[in-house]
Amino acid sequence: MEKQTLLNTSVNNIAMAETLDTIDKLIEGKKKSYIIAINVDVVMKIEHDPYLREIADHADLVLVDG
């Protein structure tokens, strides 16, 4: 799934229905995966925390909280 750049990270710009469909597909595929929801605080922390950036960069879905 394509991600869009948001400041210093990338997010999935999708609606709730598409989010739920994607989660269903991840479950059906039995692939180890994870989803994160980021807010402004996390976006700012990613700037200085390489570990947090790695987590966000490798998430199957990065959703915007708010």
C-alpha cells in the first residue's frame, strides 16, 4: 500500500473502510504485521529517534491519529 510523505515520515492516507479492508487482508494473509497510529508528538519525536523512525518506516499501516 502506497504511503505519502508527512514531514519526516510517511503515512497511509486512507479512509476508515479501506483501513478495515486492509486489516482484514493482513489477518487473512497470516503475515506478521503491525499498525501504528501517529500524532504530532510522534512525528516530532521521529526527527530525533532513529529507533522510532525505523518502527514507523516498517509498519504495514501508519495511520494519523486525529
